[in-house]
Amino acid sequence: QLELVESGGGSVQPGGSLRLTCAASGFNQDYASIGWFHQAPGREREGVSCISMYDPSTYYKDSVKDRFTISWDNAKSTMSLQMNRLKPEDTGVYYCAIGKRTFNVEGLCRMHPGYYGMAYWGKGTQITVSS
């Protein structure tokens, strides 16, 4: 059974850091990319950063470039997101999602919300950035 388990969320002050982890299990060779999506309060969910499980390809939305770093540990089937210089607007629920080979990393992260049913989602973890 495919399962995505997120961890590492919590509360932090602006400028601080957090590290999110998504442990994936039960997936097969049909899946090629994995990533993180952010849903701020009252806002639509959007892709933050995605990575290929088979090559070095990565994608970052503009607002997190040079602040966040995504990685995939193939031996542990675990994706991590190192989040530095956090801002209040980073507050919200972060979801782990995995996509089939139909999607490359950009395709997964830039997927229109109307197509989110084409990916498999974790339950999400809360991040709060406030003074």
C-alpha cells in the first residue's frame, strides 16, 4: 500500500529553519517524482519544490529559491526539504505528494489544482512562522 508520512513541522520565528521529511513506501516503478506543496490559510495549495527519484532534476517555486533545498535519499526512500530564512508567509500546511511517470518534476510542482487527483498525497504537516 502506497504511503507518505510527513514529519518535521512545527513553530519557528522568522529567519529560522526547519527540516521536513517525507518517508515513502509501497510505491513502484510507475512513480518518478515527489515533492512538497504548501497551502496557506484561506489560499489554494501550490507546489513548493519537487525532485526526481531517478535523476538530479529539481524544481523550486520562485519565492523559495535560495532559501529551501530539496533532496531525495534513494536508500531510505525519503525526501527532505531544508527550509532556511523562513518568513511568515511560509506558514501553512505542507503536503508531500508523489507523481507517476506522466509528470516530470516541473510538471508535478506546477500541476493545476484541478489535476491534483492525479497525484498521491500525504496527510500534511503544519508549519507556523511567527514572532
